[in-house]
Amino acid sequence: MKDNYDRGIIKWQPFNSCFNASVIINDINTEKNKESCPILSEDQLENIEDTIKDAYILKQNVDVKYYYDGNIIEKSGKINYLDMQKKNICLSNKIIYFKQILKITII
């Protein structure tokens, strides 16, 4: 005798129907792929700071490679604003702190 209520394929749904496992797995994979922030020497930090000052005073374009949230990002443009107290620059409406900058070159 067959029940009036036939669950059919519902009873065979995978375990991830209880929670969205694919989202959690993607989060774990992105965390694994993040890089750690490279450590720069005092000479490199001074060189970066000097290059920032020169580029800002001379209004020159720069290429900046910086670390943000586990990723290394490259950005180009003119330094719109330089704040020596907070140790940051504004490059194309993006605030970048000196401690995030890995490499800066004047174009």
C-alpha cells in the first residue's frame, strides 16, 4: 500500500540543503588563497616615502603596488592628497596607507 504522501526526490536531497555548503567552501578557498603581507626593510620604507614626496611635489604619475585584504593590487595615477600625519595618500579617490605600499615608481 502506498502512502498518500510521496516524498519522491525530496528525501534524496543532499546534506547541503540544511545550510549552503558551497558558500562556506568558497569562503574557505578564498581564505587559503590570500597572501601574507610582505615585510619591508627600513631602507625600502624610506625609499617609498621619498618617492611619494617627490611624486606629490612634482605632480607626476605613479605606479603603486600595495597590499590590501590578502591581495596585492596595482594602481596608477597622480597623488591627489598626501597626509604625512596619518601616513597615507589619496590616489584616484582610493586612500592608501604607507604601510600597505610595497613598491612605488614614478612614470
